[in-house]
Amino acid sequence: MLKQKYPMTKKLFTLITLIFTSIFNQIIACDCPTQATVKDAIKNSDIVITGKVISKEMINTKDTTTNSMPFEITEVKYTIVVVHKHKGEFKNDTLTIITGTGGGDCGFGFEVGKKYIVYGSNDKNSSSHKPRKILKNTYWTNICTRTVLYNDKEFKEIKSITG
């Protein structure tokens, strides 16, 4: 039977790797404050809609809001047909929703063909970016906004608040 030449080195390397991975995952993880009530989420959103996702497109944008060099961000652009408008000033029956790709950027993972309740804003606010206006009939959302797969309970609660 052969003896390992450096058994402690392998164990130490494994331990350091686990510690580094744990710290790195915490650094890039999305950090939402406690989830808002439906009433607060409506108040803090520019739009609240029930809609069906009809398309998805990956987009690359340059973030020029930082003081350092601009960098490219990959985001996801969804087209959503509005089934019910709960709040918002828009006339189109389709809206564009922008979100991150998920993970550390808190992006919401919509699926084409499914119906959602979307809480959206006219500007992008996140911990790593200064607010920036986005295009007309285009809104920003993420997993911290209460945006959710359609469910009757959330829909009825919104209706009881918005009328």
C-alpha cells in the first residue's frame, strides 16, 4: 500500500476551497430586504399588472452610471401582454420588462407562455447601480419586488387594494 506524500496538504486545500467558495457565494448573492406587503409593493411600483410573457431576449447594455470605466451588463428583455392593469399610466396592451439574468443581480426568471403578476418601476434601482431611466413602456423588475407567478390569492389582494 502506498502512502500519500502530502495527506494534510490535500485536506488543507479542500478546506480553503470550501471556505473561499462560501465567501464568494455570499458576495455575489442577491440580497433583498424583507418582502414588502402587497400594499407597500403597489405603493412603491410605477406599474402593477397581470400579464402573459410572449417573448424573451438577452440584451447587453453598457452601464455608464459608475464613476469608473463603463462595463457591459447582460440583462433579459421580456415582452408581456397585459391581461389586467392594476396600476400604471400606459396605453399599450404590451409592455417590455427588463430584469437581470438571475443570481447575484436579483433577476426574475420569467418563462414564455406563463402568466405573472408584475410589480415594475420606470427606473432601475439596485445596490450596484445608480438609478437610470429606461425607455417608455419599459419597466424594471426583480425578485425583490413581489413579482410572482400568477396566483388567485395575490390577484384578489391587489384587487381589494386597487379596486
